[in-house]
Amino acid sequence: MYSKIISLLAVVVASIVLSGCESNSSPMADNNTNILGIVKIEKGSYGHTGRNTVPVNTDEVVARTDFSGDKYTFLWGLITIKDY
């Protein structure tokens, strides 16, 4: 039982350590961040979300006028939060 928990913990820690860090200091840096498919952040993405997701617009939750165009996708595309 403990060996399964330890091996699962080792896989999670290794994926976090080996995933790397994002630095937007370079002009060639990518505007997308993907954390094991669980969380995906696309900066300045005004793209179509698709039919197999639950889209949530930020203007539905909070009244805003300054939109960033960012798109946050959770759980491999199950839920998408759009800021546009």
C-alpha cells in the first residue's frame, strides 16, 4: 500500500520538477502555459473554444469592460474560462 502511494508521489514530484519554469523575458517566449493538461493558459487567445467544453465568459461572472483575451482551460478541455 505504501509503495503505491510513494510511487505516485514520486511521479507527481518528478513531473513538477521536470516541467520547467516559464520566463517571458525573451521576445520569442511562448504565450501558452500547459501544466500536465490539467491547467492550460493561453494569453491573448481570441480563438474558438469548440463544442466539447463548458464555456464560461468572465463578463457573465463579473461586469467588466477591460478584457485581456486570455483563455484558461481546465481538466483537458472540460471547462474553459474566456476573458473576451
